[in-house]
Amino acid sequence: MCLSHTISRGCSLLGCRFFRHGGRRFTQSNLQPTRCTSAFLCRSTKQPENKYRPENTNYKFRNVRQNILEVTAPINKEDTVAFFCNVLSAVGNESFSPPEIPDGCPLTLTKQVATMGPSTSEYESIKSVLDAGVDVFRLNFSHGTRLSKLKTALKIRQMEMVKDSLAEAYGSTFSVNHKAILGDIQGPKLRIGRFSPNVDTPGVNIGNVNAEFVQLNRGDEFTFDTHDVAGTKYRVQLNYPDILRKLSVGNVITLDDGNLSMRVVSVNPSEPSVVTVVENDYVLSSRKGFAVPNVLLPVELLSKKDVMDATFCLGAGMDFLGVSFIQTAEDMHYVKNVLYDFYNSVHFQNLQARISSINLEEMEHDGEDEEIEGILEDYYTNFFLPKKEKLKTGSFAATVPIALIPKIEKQAALDDIHRILKISDGLMVARGDLGVETDITNLAVVQKRLIQICRIVYRKPCIVATQMLESMRTSPMPTRAEITDVSNAVYDGADAVMLSAESATGKYPEKTVRVQRQILFNVEHDPYFPLFQKVREMLVTGSLPQSIKENQVLCYEKVNRLLEQDIKEKEEWDRLHKGIASQCRDISQKIIEEKADALVVKDESNGALVQWISSLRQGIPIIVLTSNAQLSRRLNLVWCVKSHMLPTNAQPLEYAKDILRTYNVPIKKFIMVESADPENTTNVYTL
């Protein structure tokens, strides 16, 4: 496109064929054709990714100026630059402009969880994602050894000690920047057996697992049984006899993450076995996942590996435990009882002693530590197994020194979600298996409902996980759909968004964290964001605006019927916690009246008050001063909360002012809550 045509076209879009600038009149006839270049367009189309770079927020002027000065034009270049900048300013809409990024790291209120793996196992790579904005580090026990997880955890703990001038001002060499660690146990992943190798597979040896597959076609009959014999095109082993007996005619079975569907046509409980009809063509390989959507299955929640992994997480001092494939509240009781039993045993003390004696620099391998394995094995064999049934059905252990996060992945968990949340410390929307175990096309609806219940009814943190920025495993930039997906999770009210393979095995873990952080920053600075959060709260509190009740009667009635249980449960939860609820309302009202820019809370308790205030989404940072390291780390999962360890010789008010001055956001007025006790003192201060 030539220069004259470009400017003419730009003017035509504005309804004119000429323009004036600096007393000069430019028309199409004034301009002679110059060399054609698409780089002259007012917004660069050659390198669109430049618009999304964090340092390029003022892209309108920069792109125009750079592109125009790159070409040889026969007119005054500065006039042309000014003209196009005016054009862009004239047609621009402030509501669509990205926010300006402050110097330094942007302060984001939504938390980031990142999974550690081969791409983030060394000190430098872990430090890079920490500096990029990770708040919680996830250790996935489905892969790797316990010792490799311990090495990563110890490196993270080392990085919590930070040199800064503020620490020196209070007589210390280091300040503590706590981060949280989430251990995620594997849980009961059901898998089929192995198939006989295909001897005629080109280029594959018989002993290679890549030859173990069958081609199934729609309409084929296929049987699942318990016989320990290699599978064929007609059958395969499923070594879960209780599940085979539980199935009924008409049940849908999905395999390999939902890619293959079968429908049960007959059941033989005595053998046991089930016969199915294949519903789509597919190549099925050995050891693929097996699921029965919408059916409560009689499956053992904790395998030997899960018990040893969970107790190891407790002994290693991890802050959260992700529990996979929870189906009922009784499953949560069971896990708590196991952890409580281990915590009060000599094995817990022995495990902590062994872990504290390990020298990280001398750990040259990722195999298992014999002494650690011996402690865990002895507990499982001689203590856990003899009392296993009692731990399942016995009295409920009220508290354990690790926060439990149920991963919602099954329809049964959705059906019992209120009872599960009452005894949990948060929730993870695990969209991977949830999309297999339930209708995947309903996943967005389920996500929004779960976040709403977790945040507004029970005031607990919620994580949205799986494929947030999946394409960044191999690409330096996410897709538009992924950016929108992360944004919508924040608009839904999630406390945290989680990276899985992107940070564990991806090529760009640090950049992925930075890109996600920028997405969070942009959403949180949307003027409509607080309004969306308030409307969601109105849905559950029953305080929808009167105009909606009057003008959208049918819509209002449908919403009320849908949320009837949520409203009932919220009212009951508020009654049980009326002290915290009352404090939360008073502090929230004071924030609004004083137009405070920040809230400071000195808290030595369990952080419940801070979580309640956070759930209201006031949109200001909540600074927690504490001497409780466990609380400081756990608050890394709570939206807008930034915890700081209070030096022993520091006055809370003065230290709070010093902390607030380090934030790269304008804070002129803040409210300070002297303690989380019901009789707390609340004052307003200026900075």
C-alpha cells in the first residue's frame, strides 16, 4: 500500500478527503506515490505481538512514530506523525485502553500458583518464576520421587530470605518473603490393563508399549473384566471388581480423557464383567484412564502411595495438600483423620528430624532417601493399616497443621459440595478430570458456580486450574482464547489461577508467569471489575437491585430457585460465624466511608477475618503483619492479601507505613486493625 493511498484511506474513514495541520492543507493530489510498505499502517500489522509486550503500553504513539519514520515520505514527517496521533486519539475509546503499567513489578491482587517440574527444578529457574510473580508453588506427586520434591521445597524455603534496605533499617540482614507450597497427591486414577502387542505395527518392536493398542470402531462390542490377561480388540482387564458390579445398563464409560465413549449394555455381577457398545471410532492404548461420569464409584480414596505422600507433605512442612478425586465430605474426614493420626505419632517427629538433617548440597540424586522411606513404610504398615477402617468412620479430627484443598473433579463432589467446603480450607476447580467426569460443555457454568459458592458462601480461597495458558508450553505467546479464559476466571471471582504443564515442562515458564501476571493486572484495573464482583454477591445475599426484581421477574425467580440452597447455606454459615461476619461488615463499611487505599491487619490467629474481608473484593491491598510463619505462608493463596513478618523490635504502625511505601501503587490513606480479635481497635491513618 503506498503512502498516498494509506493517508487517503485513513481520511476517508473519518469522512474526509483532506486534512489540515500547522496551517498546511494536504490532499491526495499533494502526495506522490512512494515505495509501498505495509509497515506504514497506523498500527503495526507486521508484528502484532508488539502490542502485547508489557513495556509497550503506549503502543498507539510508539507504533505510529516508528512506522512512519521507517519509510521515505515526500512530506513533513513530523506533521504526518502528529496527524496520525490525533486521528488515533480522536477515534480512541478510553474504556478499551489497557492500563498504564507502573515502574517495577505490577501489584496484582489475584494469586498465581505454578507447578514445578523439569523446567523449574534448578535454583535459577525456580528463582526466575518466583521473581516473575508466583505466590504458591505446586509439587505434583503424580510424577517424580518424594526426595526430588523435598529438594525443590528446600530451595523455595531458601529463597524466602531476601536482602533489602527495610530489613537493615530494623537491624536485620534479611527480611522474610514467605511463599506457600502445595503438595498435590495423585489419588485414585482408574486405568485399564494392557493390550497384546500388534506384531504388524510398522517400525515398532513387539516389546515396545507403543505397539500395545487396538482399533475400535463405532458399534463394536467391548468387554471389561478382571482377568489378568493381555487385552484384545474384544476385551481388556479392569482390576476393580466393585466398580464392575456397581455399573448399570445405560451407564456411559469414557476412556483416555474422554476421547472414547462406550455405553453399558449388560452387566454380569458374579464374574464380574460388563459388556459395552463403542460409540465412536478410536485407537485405544494400554493403561489409559477409565471414568464413569455422574456415577458415585466404590473406589479406595487413598492408595499406599497416597498415604505416604500425604504424610510426607505434612512432615516436610508444606502449607497446602491438594486431595484428588474427592467424592463426599466423608472422604475429607478420612484424609484429616489420617493426617491427624500421623501428626500425633512418633513417626512425624522422626520424619521432621530426618528432613532437617538433610544437606541440600549433598543430595546428588533424585532417588528416594532410605531413612525417610523407612519411616513412612513403618507408619503405613504397622499403624495405618490396623486402624484404617476406624480412620474412615471414626470421630472427625477438627484441625491438622496443613490446609486441605479438595480438587473438585467428579459429579459426586458437585452433588456434595456444601458439606465438602464446610470442612475444607479452600477449593480447586480441577478442570482436566472435571471435564471428563462431567459434561465438558457445561464446564464454564460449573466453574462459575463453584467459585461463587466458595467465595461468597464460605469465604474461602478458590483456585482455577488446568490449561490456563496451555499453548505457552511451546509458544512464547498465548492464544486469544487463553487470555480470555484467564481473565474470565478472575472476573468469576477466583482467588488464584494455576499453571500446570506450562511451568512444569514448558519452554517458557518465566515468561508464562509474567504474561499471566499482566492479564491479571489488566482485569483488576477494569473499572467494571468491582461491579461484577458486587453483583455476584448480591445473587447469594438476595439483595439484587429492586429494578431487576420488578423488570425481570421471571429471571429473578429462576435465579432465586437456582440459588435457594446457596442462600440458605450462607445464612447458616454467617450465623455460625457471626462474630467474624460482624467484624467484616464493620471494617468493610469503614473502608468505603474513608475511601481507604489499603487495609493493614495485625493478625496472630488463623487468618479467618482476613479471608472474609478479602472475599468482599474491595479492590485494595490487605497487608497482614504477623509473627506466625505458617499463617504468613497460607495467606499467599488469599486474594489481595500480602503478608509480612513483623520484626521483634518494630512498632506495628510504623512498620506498616514503611511497608506501604515500598508498594508501587498510590496509597495516601489506610485503615489499621490492631488485632483480629472481636474487640479490635480500628483506626485511620494517612501516609
